[in-house]
Amino acid sequence: MKYDYLQAFTQLIKANSLLNLSVDQQERFMQVMAISYSIKVLDSLQKANTLKRLDLDRFKQQKKLAQLTGNIEPIEVFKEMVMLSRSK
């Protein structure tokens, strides 16, 4: 994973930053968190050689994550979410 959205977004939750997001952007935020977590789990399983077809699953999850984030830094994704929330 190019950026660690899971760690960065966890810090934003601790700072109560979700209050700045609309419902749509909160949903996007949570999707990014869920997909990032699933990628970490797939990476862990792959390191343990548990399953063989994990590469395809990981690729699909990374593609979803890229669609949600545009592969930009986590703080920039969050700023975009706040901006989009304010424009509604």
C-alpha cells in the first residue's frame, strides 16, 4: 500500500475530525478504513503463506482504495472530504 490510510485516519478519529464531514464523506471515510484494513489482513495472510489466491483479492481491494482516494496522501484525502462536505 502506497500510503497507510488506516493509521492516518485512526489519528483523525482520535482528534474528533469526523465532525467536519457530511454523511456521504463519513461513509467514504469508513470505506477507506475498511478496505485499508482488509489489505493489511491480506498482507498478513500472504506473509504466512496461508492462501494462494490472495494476490487477486489484494489487487481488487487496492483498486477500490485507489478509486476512493485517488492514491493521494491521507491528509489530502481528508481535506478533500472536508471541502466536499462544506460544499453541500
